Amino acid sequence: KEAHHYYMGSKLLMADLRTARQMLGQLLQGTSLTRRERKQLIRTVTDVFRLVPMSIFVLIPFMEFALPLALKIFPNMLPSTFQDSLKAEESMKRELKSRLAMAEFFQE
């Protein structure tokens, strides 16, 4: 299951890299990017920088056993394409609760 998760994350990252390369080409030709394209380009570039520490865990033998511990210490270490939907759902719920608490506070 874990291997499939990382395989799909790698495929998504490669698709994002192809799209980012096309957007970068547009940007170099002088065409402006939309807000969505700019956000995707920034996310892809940060994912590439996040991939460097993760690749160390994959390349060094038996280091992948320390990956869960490293993810507990540095939760944003994985690229966005490798994060599962459960974590995203949990963070959305947490953000919604905090927004509701703020709205309730301001109504009083």
C-alpha cells in the first residue's frame, strides 16, 4: 500500500513538473500567468525543494524506517503530491473549527 502511494505521488509530481515547465516557458515568452497558474508553479517548485530531503531517506539503506519519525518532527517535509487526502481533510476540519471559533468570538 505504501509503495503504491509513493508511486502515485511520483506520477503526480512528474505531471506537475511537465505543467510547470510549460508555464515557465510561457512566462519566459512574456505571457503573464493567472493566479491559479502562479500558485501551481510555486507549489511545484517548493515540492521539488522538498523532494531533496526525502530522496536522502530513499537512497540511504534502511533510512526509510526513520521516515515516519522524521515526518512527525517535520510534518511538511513531503511534497504535496505525496500527502494523502486524510491529512488534507483533517487540516481542513481543524481550520474550519478555528474559523467557527473566531466567528463566534467576534459575534459576542
